Amino acid sequence: HDRNNHFTRYGDRGMTLEHEINESNQYYLSKGMAVIHKKPTPIQIVKVDYPKRSAAMIKEAYFRKASTTDYNGVYDGYYIDFDAKETKNKTSFPLSNFHQHQIDHMKACVEQGGICFALIKFTLTNEIYVLESNDLFYYWDEQFKGGKKSISKPTIDKLGYKIDYSLNPIIPYLNAVRKIILKYKEI
Amino acid sequence: HDRNNHFTRYGDRGMTLEHEINESNQYYLSKGMAVIHKKPTPIQIVKVDYPKRSAAMIKEAYFRKASTTDYNGVYDGYYIDFDAKETKNKTSFPLSNFHQHQIDHMKACVEQGGICFALIKFTLTNEIYVLESNDLFYYWDEQFKGGKKSISKPTIDKLGYKIDYSLNPIIPYLNAVRKIILKYKEI
Ligand SMILES: [Mg+2]
Ligand SMILES: [Mg+2]
């Protein structure tokens, strides 16, 4: 029985990354370890029907761009805020996966003492990394000063925290959050 | 020029409480004072059309009950989480304005060191109070042990923090949050 292989396969059982994170958050919540939720998708509602004796039905609505990140909550007294991104790239993470307003949002949260990061999944190899927002900000800002439009995988491997798929939670990303918190406590 | 009266009228200019809070959050964000947002309304999407050359259109969807509270974010290193409730009652706040899962959510957040509260508006008198979650929990739990199904206005006035309508932000509720944080620092 190849334990590593067994765990690795959790990543390609057909669960989406969002589903994997939601399951992990559910585990953390059930164990009283953290309260972190995905925000609902923002929708612009145009037309609603109110039929008698049944629930209001939305007949016309459109997806809106989220102005913040997808996940936030609280862990051990810290405000946690992150976005999850998948890439099919093998060698780098394209910065175009982020939008300026998401970066602005995370910068504002960091200013207030929040812990922010990107949870990046390389889908072809099923590898997941937590990349702290300050590292993300650096490469984000550099691209406008002639820097690359992506962060190379070796850089992510060096600066980020690799998260191995696990049984419970599926993606134990709080391990990385703990290390980030410790790092700032030491400064 | 009656300054107080001028300020008081902000509350009944036709803005909803949600709009007033969103404007206040926008002010706090623009001043770098806090990052607090309303979560989007959760929607269950049933049918989506993908017309060529135009945006995806949701043709059938339903409102879902929120499993958490409406607002959260970060202020001065603290995780902030609250719900806003309006009542037309003059003498008390009916606990039926809350749902068990919202209380459970706030209890879990408090366990993690978050600052949680209810922002309660008495719409007939345009009075707003911040009631700390621990006080809310007490009366919530008491109702199942033979206690009242509501919290009297004098009790809210005694335990809560009255927030006067202001110009900028319209509802300066961080003043109450600061007092709550100080209270816990002193313990
Ligand atoms: Mg995302
Ligand atoms: Mg509400």
C-alpha cells in the first residue's frame, strides 16, 4: 500500500479545488480549529418572480466579478483571507490569474494585520502551495516595472509552503498558516 | 442649525440599513481604517444560459438561507463579524430576528478570538445599538430555559453601545468595536 500515492490521488478524484477547500474548511470548523468560509458568488439580480405558495424565483441574473477574495475567516485570533487559483502551467504561475482589485483587497487586509495568501494548485501535477501575500505582492508589482508576468515554479517552491494532500482535512493549509504566523511573531 | 437633528435625519433618508452600513464600510476602507464587507446573498443556481457573444445569463435560481452572518472583515488585527437587524418594535428586540445557525457561527468565531456583535436598529426611533455577541448569547440561550423571547430596550441600552448617526461614516460602529476590544484587553 503506497501511502503517498493514495494521498496524492485525493487531488484528482474529480473534486474541484473549491470543493476540496470547502471540505477542509468543514473539517476545521467541526474540530473547532478555525472558522473559514467561501463567500457566495456575487450575482446581479434583474428579475424575480414571486409565485403564490412557493419560493421566490430568480428569472434573470448575471454573474458579477468578485471585488475581494473567495475565502475569509478567523483562526487563533487572526483574520485569514485568501484566494484559490488553479493553473495548467507546469513551470510557472501566471499572474493574470489575479486581478488588481483582489491584490488591493489583500494589501488592505495585511495593513489591518490580517494573514493573506494565495492557495495555488498546479493541476497537472496535483501540487498545492500556499504563497504568502507579501511574496505575491512583490511579483505582482514587479510585472509593471518590467518584471515577468508569472512566478516560476522554483520560486514558488522556495518561497511558498507546499501542502500535501491528506485524509482529513484534504488540504491541511492551516499548517502553512501556522508557519506564517510564527514567522511574523519572530520578527 | 440643529446639528443633532441633522445627523439624526440621516437615518430616515430612505437609505436601507444595509446601504448605510455599506457606505460606512466604504468610508472605513477608503480611510484605511478597516476592511469589512457585506457577503453576497447566497443563491442556488438551477439554470444558466450561455448565449454567444454575451454574458452568461442565470435563468432559474433561488435565494438560500445564509449559514453565517452578513458582514465580516478585519480591523486593527482583529477579526470582525456581525449581523445587522432591524425591528419595528419600540420596547424590545425579538430574538426571532436571529437564527440558531447565526448564533452558532458567532459562537465559533468568538472561540477563535473574533469580535462579534449584532448591530440593531430600532427603525421607529432611528436608534442604533451595537450589542456584543456574549450578551446576545446569554439572552439567546435563556429563552430555551424559560426566559423571554426578546431583549428589552432598557437592557440593550444598558449592555449595548448606542451609535449616533453621523456624517462620515454614517454609522460609526467602529467606536463601539474599539470599546469592546479595550474591555477584553483589560480582563
Ligand atoms: Mg478564486
Ligand atoms: Mg442581516
